[in-house]
Amino acid sequence: MLPTVLYCRKKRFSPLRIAASTVHAFVLLCLLIFLFANPIGVFARSNFPNYPIIEKNVHFWELIYGTYTTSQAVVHDPDDVDIIYDVVPIFNYRLPGASKINKPILKGIKNKYAKILTQLGKGTKPQGTEEKRIASLFGKTSRGRLLRAADSVRIQIGQKDRFVEGVIRSGAYIKEIKRIFRQKGLPEELAYLPHVESSFNIKAYSKFGASGIWQFTRSTGKEFLTINYEVDERQDPILASYAAATFLKRNFNSLQSWPLAITAYNYGPSGMRRAQKAHGSYEKIFKHYQQGYFKFASRNFYSEFLAALKTARRMEKDPTITLRKPKKTLYYKLPAFIAAKDITTHFNISTRQLKKLNPALRNPVFQGKKYIPKDYILNLPQTKQYRQRLTSLPSHMHHSKQKPTQFYRVKRGDTAGAIAGRFGISLRSLRRANNLNKNAAILVGQNLRLPGKRQSSHQAPIIISQAQKKINKTVVPTIKAPSVSHAIPVLSVGKKERSTWKKIQTARSVVLGELSVRDIHKKNNLNRGTITIQPEESVEILADWLKVQPQTIRRLNSFQNNRLLHPDESIHIPLNNISSREFEEKRFDFHLETEEDFFTAYRIVGVQAYTVKKGDTVWEICRKKFDLPFWLLKKYNTNLDFSGLRSSQQLTIPIVKAI
């Protein structure tokens, strides 16, 4: 355009030339106005570049999402995903027992190619057809490269059928999520990120507590959403999308790059800032950065997003795929605490439908253990009938306070029947409130939730908790009970069983750790107590329950700012702003929520033994070796000190299977 303008100035003025330059100038002006009106931009190519260095990775994930199904295993090299050794047919993981059948098959395939690569890396000339084929995949390369490949053979299960289901599900939300991102001044393409995280499954729940379509962990989710025993807004796809937009925008403002901001969604903003400081651009980080936990998953996360974006858009246009339609919803802010049962009765709506419309409400609300909280935005079908009934919501349904959490810690000599009689409740209701098996088996130290009483008078006072003597952790009673979906295996104390772990009995009850506050006293005008730290607890979480700033807890215990809490250690807590009873209630709910959520998605199918090796850490054992949350590992090894693992220690490892 600039040469055209100069040409018009030097030459004779021609109407055609003037018209052309005017059009060019007008187009330029419009473009500038458009760009300034959209500071973050809306062009996918500029916001989300497909760098040459990741083109192979993006193509690989397009194959995983759009070509290979969950009945196919892609055996490949993680450093150069273009190198695919084989695509192996397997049993679909959704079929009962498929995981057990596939495990030895995949192990054998992996060992097969590792062996071939090792021989090639040692300089052995390829002999058979298979060896020659594998050698040709690498071309001219060093022996060291082949040996590294032998140590890192990776298997990726195809996702096409799962991805198609995700595209179908996304139809109910994608339009609204795009609107949310545009409203926040963000590229609407980000609305496709849940395809990578969860395939738009609102019930998605990982072993480590990530929940909902955006897979927020509890710690990150708490920054933007309400998460407690009554409500978990991570489960609501729309509320969680507002949080995701805020989180991604914060990432972008910090990193000034969408490839980095998206990678930070997986790796964490602080980790990405360190990587940016070390290497600068995304391309250099992808090529060179290998610190911390920046491994295959984080390194490929942006490539997965680009592949998911392209694949989903293509499938959305596929006439054979019918997307779900959004539902018209009526929103109502509750003026008080209200029982779910009263809502279903008043509006003549089934519990199932109410639950489907309000995925943020947790099971305790529908089970009657808790009320729907005050100020909760209730979702109802948008019809004239429901609008009319909203105007006639009777005041007797209103409650001024939330139902308190009432629980009792089992002592030696207790039975479920005796506890039920003591508190005036039926054994059946006690069993149902705690998911006890038909024998109502309980364990010493177990926290039992107490449902509502049958009578309102002449009852023994409900004990929320009290300091107990330390539980004898060396003996775990054998519990004879039928196997159930949420079962937690309990080891027998027989000599043979103790050494071989073969005889496994089951108990459906969820056993929490020591949650009581002890040694409560006043010092320097500050009420304080002592607690034993449990897995998943942090200074920030404790501060939230205690209604104090995290620094208050740190000062009380002389902790440094970066000091992390360790399970089994004892710390002091301030009790000026909340009673020990209220604190224990919040603490009980938190841990029960964690365990109940886990056992709605997974079940324990057995245990195995593991001998601690030199250099092992709890994190590596949980995350790398067995893919388990720490609290679950600790539950099976209560008498071990995890702050100081020693070589040759024996651990009991629960075997987890998705439901």
C-alpha cells in the first residue's frame, strides 16, 4: 500500500489510481480499528500458532483424537512422535476386566520393541523384517539415541470414540462457554480446551482430585469457585467455565503468550514463568526445557489443544454426529437454606432431574444430610409452571442455618447397633449415612456420620469429637463382608496373610484419620489447640477453616513462608474465631468429601506389596509408580512414617480400578 501512495504522488493523478489508493487506505483503516478494538485478538492463527517444531506432535494427537479408538494402542517414541512402532488391537477399556487382560499384552509389546531397540543400540545389525523396519524408522542415528528410545517406549491409547462422545456432549455447553470467553475478552477457541481435559464429561474425576470438565484441582478451584461438602462448583460446566476464563486470562497477562498460558493450565503458572525466564519463547521451552515435572504431558499439552481444536471443529460439521442441544434454564437465588426434598415436592420435579440441572450440588444435599445453601442459584426448567411456583415458595421450607455435621469416633468395644441406640437413631439409617455393609462393620477410630434422630427428647448429647487415645495401628481387625463397589480392602491379621497379602476381606465404610483437636488452652490471649496433620491439608486450607490468615498459623508455629505441612506432624492452631467443634466439622466434611468423591469414580479391587527402594520418595511412589493419591496410600500403611522412608520398608499398595 505504501508504494501505491508514493506512486500517485509522483505520477499524474489518475481517477483509477486515486480510487485504488482510497480503497487500500480504507481497508487499512478498518483493519487498524478492528485490531485496536480487539486487543487480545480473535485470529486463531496469531493467537495459537502451529510452530514448525510441534507440527509432528499436533499431527500425532490428531491421529489419537480422530483416527485411533480406545480399542487400539499406539506404540511410539515420546521424543519423536512421528516414530510409531505399531498400532496394537486391545480390548476396549470400558469392557469389564479389559484392564486386566490388556496389561500383560501391552507390557509384552513394550518389552518387544525395547529389546529390538536395545540390540540396535548395541550395534547389532538388524536381521529379520521387524528389526529392519524399526531401524528404518530412525534412519541414520547414533547408538545412544537408540538406547534412549529403548528406555522410553511409550503406549498411547486411541481416543476417537471417546472424543466423538465429547463433541456430542459439548453441544449442550459450547455456545455458552464461547460467549463467556468473548465476554472476558478472550479467544473463543479456548472453549475447546475441555476436549483435552475431560471430553466434556461433567462427572470427570481424577485420582488426584481434579474435577469437572475443566479438571480443576481443589486448591486451584477454591480461588474462583465454591467447594465444600454441600456444593462443588467445579461440577457445573458453566460456573467452572467462568473460573477457567479468569484463570486463563491471568495466565496470559502473566506470560503474554497463549501457547505458554495454555501450557501453564497443565504445568502451573509459576512453573511456566520459570521456564520462560530460562528459555524465553515457547519454541525454545518445548525444545530445551526439562526441569521439574515438565515431562511428556506438559510438553505436549499445547499440541493436544491444537489437535483437539481442529478435530472437534471438523466433527461438529460431520452430518453423522448430532450434538446435544442446550437446555433453557430458569435461575432462582435461594433466600434461605432449603432441603432438596422440599424443592422436589414443591416443584413436582424428580430428584434425578433436579440433580441433573444442578450438578454443583453434592450427594449429601440430595441424601438429606445437608440443606441446599442460602444464596445458591438454583437451576430449574424454564417453563411457565415453574415460574409460577417460584412465587409461591412457602416460608416453612426456609431454614436459617445449615444442618450441622454430627459424627462420632468409634472406640474399642463399640458396635454399630449400640451407637445407633445411644443416639436414638435406627441402625439402618446409620448404615446408609456411612455406606456400611450389611453387617454394619466398623473400625476403631472410624468417624461415623450421625443422621437425624428419631426422637427430639431424652437423648444422649451428640458428641462431635473428643481427644482419643492413639489407635493401635499394628492390628487391623478382619472384617467379613461381601465385596461391594466402594469397598476398601482390610488386611487379615493371620500370619500367612500378613506376609503374602493374599487374603483380602472388605469393608464399605470410609475410615478417616485422627481429626480431633487436643490440648486446647489459652496463652497470651489466644485460644489454641493441637492437631495431627492429615494428607491433603495445607496451611491455606486450615486458615480457611479457622477464619484466619495463613500467616497467623505460620507465626504460631514459627514456620517459614514456603514451609509445607507433612502428614503425621503436630502443629498448633488458633481458635479465637471459631470453636474446636466447628473446626472439626469443617475438617471432617473436607476429608469425607475427598474420599466419597474418589469412591464414586474408583473402587479397590485388591492390594499388592511393594518394597521401598533407595531414593524413593512418597511423591514418586504415588504419582510415578502406582498413580495413587497420597491419602489412599497412607490409609493402607497407617503405622509407617512417610516423612522418612527407608530402603526395604514394606508398603501395601491398593489396586485401583475406575468404575
